[in-house]
Amino acid sequence: MQYLRTLLIGSLLVITTGCANGLNSVQKAELDSYEARGLAIQEKSPGTGAALGLLPGGGSFYGREYGFGVVNLLFWPLSILWDPISGYDASRAINYNVTKAHVAKLHEREMQELDDQLGSGQLDIAQYTLEKRKVDTKYRAGF
């Protein structure tokens, strides 16, 4: 009975450790849109994350998912089945979060410049509204 319980717990751990915190479909489309427009930041390489997933826990450690990395290290070589995917997905998630912060900062900077131009009288309210729409469109995900 003890053996069966240990086997069940081990099986559950194996199944659940393969679940990476990847992006949902909307986030994937958003990141793809930013990449297509040259606004994306690549802090982690998804290809490197997948390749390191072949090493014991490497993909998870590379993707900053240290808890999964330890479990994948313990279940190596079986973790080769899911850790490359975990490394890839985690790298994309990191890149998405960094890109979102970068785009928000760029948007805020351009809006501040417009506000300054409006405040100094370089733009009237009609020009400001048109320029604001252009800036908002430029930094919207666009999907």
C-alpha cells in the first residue's frame, strides 16, 4: 500500500511539474504584434530555454522558475519530456512582461512630451488630440 501511495504522489508530481506559466492566446498575439513592430524586448531566448530544458532542470532554471527546476532536476531524465517546453514558455513570458513595461514607458514618455507641448502653447487642443490618437495607436497591441 505504501508503494502504491508513493507511486501515486510521484505521478502527480511528474504531471504537475510540466505545467509552465506560459502566455495565454491574447498575450501571445500581443507579444507577436510588438515583435512585428520592433517594440519587443528579448531578455531571454526561447530557443536557449528549450535547449537548456534537455539538461536536468535547465529550462526551468533559465526561465526563473526555480521550484520547477528543482523538481525537474529530481525527475531527470523523465523531465526531458516537458522541461524544454517549460523553458521556452517561461522565456516568452519573461519577454512579454519586459516588453509590456518597455512599451508602457515609451508611451508615457511620448504622452509627457505632448502634454509639455500643449502646456507651452506649441500645440492647440485639436492638434494635441490628433497627436494623442497617433501615440495611442502606435503603442496599442494592434491585433
